[in-house]
Amino acid sequence: MNKEEILIIEDEAQIRKLLEILLESNDYKVWQALSGKEGIVLAANHPPDLILLDIGLPDRSGHEILKELRTWYNRPILMLSVQDKEEDIVSALDHGATDYITKPFRAAELLARIRSALRRSQPGPATACITCDDLQIDLAARTVKKNNEPVRLTSTEFNLLALFVKNEGRVLTHHYLLKEIWGPGFQTETQYLRVFVGSLRKKIEDNPNQPRHLITESRVGYRFI
Ligand code: CA
């Protein structure tokens, strides 16, 4: 089998080296670009399976590079961000980034995010019935079972759960969730989300205070796993 190829667009030599060692030892083929301009040229000449894109680049911001790549590149793009820059992360996710990881990152977490993004980018057979651990969700019949017991959800709760399930493993921003479920005009009503995520957790989690499925990504959004 051919190795999966990852393009790193990152100006910090130390981080590039670290990523190179980590990814090559996990059997990925690695390409490196030191600037946004170089990254776009490399990606266009030799489209990789996944791109790791730093937000803070010397020539152009990672946001601009992301927008440009997204006009033609539809494989996963993972943003590398420094901590406490949630607004950067939210903006990147809303403009088509697949996921993000904050620096300094843990190797195991980065590899898990990469595997998950690559897996999701290869769509399996479409199926209406999804089983996640103790949950069975039937998107066509709009029914949910937990440990084989039916769970009663309101229409909005089901719509929210279905959206999460269809984007399993992916962070969905507050803005995106509000727009998709409640429509344009509700994008800042984050208290709606808190209420509905809370009630959904009570119904689908063993312990709503320590959720295993519906995970909070602090100040960014939620992730269903
Ligand atoms: Ca940088």
C-alpha cells in the first residue's frame, strides 16, 4: 500500500522537525513548506492526503492559506494553533478547517486526530443506522436507543444529535451548530446550545457531568465521539 502523504506548512524549524520525525516513524510520507506561498505551490503540484497548516505564518496568515486551499482542495486540513487563541480556531473551523491542535501538542493526540481526519475523508457506505458504543441511532426512522432501551428525544434534540453523529469526531463550532439547527439569525444564541446539549447529555450519557460522547471543546464548540 502506498504511504499516505502529509504536507506540513509551518515556519518554525523545531516544530517541523518534530512533526517530520513523528509522522515518518508512523509511516506517513512527509512534505514540508516553510511559508504559505511555498505550501500552496507544493499542495498544487502534489496534492497530499492531509495538510497540517500553521495559523501563524511569516508571509500570509494560515486563515488566508486555508481559504485559498479550500477553493480546490477537499482533503483534511488540520490547523496548528498556539494556545488561548480560540477566536483563531473558531474562524478556521468555520472556514473549512477539518480540525485543530494547539501547540505544544501531545504526539498521541496529534496522531489520533490525523487518523480520524483521514478515516472520515474516505466516506464509507452510506448508512442510516449508526451504532456508537452503547448508542444506536437510526437517522431514517429518527429513533435512538441506549443499551437497547428507547430514548425519547424532542425534534430539536434529535436534529442536534443527528448533526453530531454525521460529523463524528469533528469539532462543530457554536456558530455552525446554531446556524444549522436554528437557522441564520441565531448564530450568537449560545445559551440555546447549552440548554439543548445539557438535555441531550442527560438522555444519552451515563454521567452527564462527565460526558463520554458529547465533549465540550472549551470556547470553540462540541465534538461527538
Ligand atoms: Ca508559526
